Amino acid sequence: MNIFNFARKKEATPPIKESPRKLISSVVRQAEYQTRKDIADWQSAVNEAKGTYSKRQTRLQRIYENALTDALLSSQMGLRIDKTQSTPFHVVGTDGKPNEDAERLLADNLLFDSLSEAIIGSKMFGHSLVEFSFQDGKMSASVLPRAHVYPAEGIFYPDLLSNQEVRYREAAEYGKWYVEFGSRSADDLGLLNGVVPHVLMKRFAQSCWSELCEVYGIPPMVIKTNTQDPEMVARIKEMFAGQGSNSKFLTDTTEEVEWATGVATNGDVFRNLISLCNSEISMSVCGAILGQDTVNGNRSKEESSSRLLDSIVSADQRYVEANFNHAVLPALAAIGYLPQGLRLSFAKEVDLSNLWDMTAQALPYYEVNPQWIKDTFGIDVTGTKQQQQALAHNPQADFFA
């Protein structure tokens, strides 16, 4: 018997009909713009920091830290902090007399520099939580990582991968070993929140400009040859490999060598965007554009910009004074590191030129302490009569002329 008689006859497979509609072909491909993605990440981090769906500022503070890699932003912030730290300060006791021991303790251990940076930093980042530590006879202050802190509810997260939290305002050490500066509002995210978009756009423009230079900076060479001839192709590759300064090529009569035409733009669109972002960053941090515009800059513009910066620095100094007197000095006194009742104040800046004019006009009519003249102007006065007579004939004498 033929075994194939038992085999079932296979049914014929029906033909596959064509799909009436292809959805995949209707998809419109779009480029994913990096700037749009970065801005979206920042906006999402802002919503998270405001407590919309989370009680963390981790992502936003990470974005702030990344933005500080911008050279202009970091230099402008450092300018404000340095101006405050370089200003002399005085600490007085309850009797109104200077306490030189307290001044030395704050200056020698770099406590003043660390705390003033943390206080001004609370304006930039929105908040600063500082922890004091005493070791080997020295007091130090460290800013706890802002990504671990949620100031709106006073929460500190030791581990960002865990939900474990510490309510630091409820701790016995709060107000002594822990002090905080800045706003407790969830809506106050610091000055950097308005600067980040400009840093992101500037970084994108720099990247595009760099790519433009890489692709079109040197026009590519084009050689037309017979690509079916292996020997010609190998020779052309060797010529390209040896291309450089003062290069020479030997071509066949059937080969053509030419340089491709580069793009018409030289990057002005990127330069203008970077310039705009730089201006916005400077305006946000320092209130003016300082020393950047070398084409349209002038002395009067720089002087007015410098005065605007001075007014911002004066506000920073008042802010530092208030935080020292209401938080820092009471905390250090509670620890026992400094006496009770101390107050800190910055020395007022004096225009020596105007002060000398006033002194010169007063000398013919009033007795001026020679020691004060020495301390103020650095002039070692040994006699007064002859100088007073000279100034009487010319009261407008300018010492700095």
C-alpha cells in the first residue's frame, strides 16, 4: 500500500490581501530638539520642587549644579560673593565695644567666609541648611547638599534612593548645630530658577556653532574619478590621507579636483543667541552687563553698571548682617563658642578723595587729630602748624592729584 494515500491533502493557503491602510507610513518623523527637552526637564523639576507631585528638590538642584559649569554664571556669582567677603566687618558686644576675639575666631577659622557664602547662596539656590562641627579646637560650617533638603517642610533625606526622612526643625540641635537661611516657601526657588533657561539655550547655541565649525570650517575636497578602477580609488585615498599644509596632488587627465562651496553663514545666528543669553545671565545675577561688550562699551556705561552692582552688594551685606545677628551668632553662643549678645556689622566704605577734600577745608578752622589722619590716609603727621597755613591759602588742595 502506498503510504502517501494516508497523507492528508493540504488545503491551499489563501492569498494575503494588501492592508487597506498603513498607519506606520502616516507617522510624521520629527527631530527631537535638545533645547526643548532640556527646558521640559527643567519645568518638570520645578513642578516637583514646588510639591506638585513630590516633596523633593533633587532634580532641580542637580540642574542648578549643572548650570554652574557655565563660566559666566559662576564668575558673576563669585563676583557678588567675593565683594561681600572682602569687605571688613566688626563684631561688637553688649557694651558696644569691638570684640576682637570674636572677630578673630570668625576670620581665622574661615567661618565668616563659609557662612557668608552659604547666606548669599540661599538667594541663588533658594535655601541653605548649614551644620556646625567642632573638631581639634576649630569650628567649621558645612552646607548640607541642597538636593537632599526640602525646605518647605523642613525635611532632610539622608539617602535619595530611600523614603527615609529627617524633620530637622524638630531636632534638639536645630538653632544650635543646625541653622538655615533663605525662604521656606515652596514657590521661592531662588534666583537661579530664572537663569537656567538662558544657560540651557546658550549651551545649545555653543554646541551648534561648534558643529558648524567642524563640518563647514574647512571646505571639503571633491575629486571626480572613475570609481570602478581600484587603482585610481586607492590613489585618491592616499592623496586624501596625505592632505595637509602645502599638500600637492598628481591627478590623471580624466580626474577633476575641486573644493566644495561652504555655507553662506559664519555663525552670526549662534553668536547673537549666545550674546543675548550672556546679557540675560549678567542682568539677573549682577543687575548689569559688566565688562562684556567691548564693542559698544564705554567708561560711563561701566561706571553706571558698577554702581548698580555696588547697590546689589550692599543689599547682600545687609542680608548677611541680618542672618548673622538673628541666626548665626545666637547659635554659636548657644553652643558656647562665642559670648552672648554679639552683633556683626560691615565697615562702611569711605570715599577717601571726598574725605580728604572735607578734611582740607576743615583744617584752617578746626583741630584735627593727627592720629586719625595717619590711620585714615596713611600720612605720618609730626606737625600741624605749617600744614594748616599751607592749606589755608589753598583749601581745595587735592591730595590725590
